[in-house]
Amino acid sequence: MLHLRRDSGAFPTLHTACASGSGSTVPPVPTDTLAILLLAAFYGAATGSFLGVVIERRPDRQSLNGRSHCVCGRQLPIWENLPIVSWLVLGGRSSCCHTPIPAWYLGLEVAMAVTFALIALLPLPLAVRAGLAAAAAVVVGTVGVSRRRRFSREQLL
Ligand SMILES: [Zn+2]
């Protein structure tokens, strides 16, 4: 039986329990599954963040290169560009001119994080799951760009 034990390090390590061992034992935690879920969610949120840039810039034929910037022109520092976290920390407004950051950015990042995590749980080969995640990103990006072409930035806020 596997259980978690905290060593001096920052991360729990797996140990094999003794059958006659006493002391507190933590119920088995599927660390592999949890790690895969977190990794998939991270990639999903990062993909959602990238799709947000594509959806925002593509309809206006802006380059996808270059750092993100506020509508006032200020280039965003890295910590204001973190998927999901930055929007929540900033309360949905830019730190410089307090311009509202569209909520769909947050929704897109969360939705992609959940989508990638759910795809990661499917009992399919890794290549198939990766393909599904890529297909989901292409579909969401295509639909997003299409919607952005039909509605102005303000209408999408
Ligand atoms: Zn600004």
C-alpha cells in the first residue's frame, strides 16, 4: 500500500507502508492522476490565454508577436499576464488605467483548463488525447475569431 509522508523536502514522497506499521497513514492519493490533471489544466489555461490573444488580435490583422499590452499602450509585466491568476488578482481591471479586462478572457482560460483536464482523464492513448486537446483549441479559436469579427470589443465585454 502506498501512502504519503512528508519529509524535510517541500514535496511529499511516496513510501511503501509496512503491514505492521503504526502511526498516521494517509489514504492513498493518486498522485499520478492529480499531477496529470494539474499539468493538463495548466496547459489548458495557457492555451486559453494564447487563444485570447488570437481572438483579440486576428480580426484586426494585428501581429501575434510581441508582448501583451493594455489599451493605454503600457506593456504588461509577466505577473499581469498569468492565465486565470492575473485576472483574479487584478479584479478584472488593468493596474495602470483600470480599464476593464473582458471577463471572456478569464472564462476562456478556465474553460480551456477544464477541457484539457477532462480530456486528460479519458481512457485513450496519449496521442489521441493530445489530438483532442489540439482540436478543441482549433475549434474554440476559430469560433472565437468568428465571433470577434461580428462583435466589437465593447460588445464582448
Ligand atoms: Zn492601461
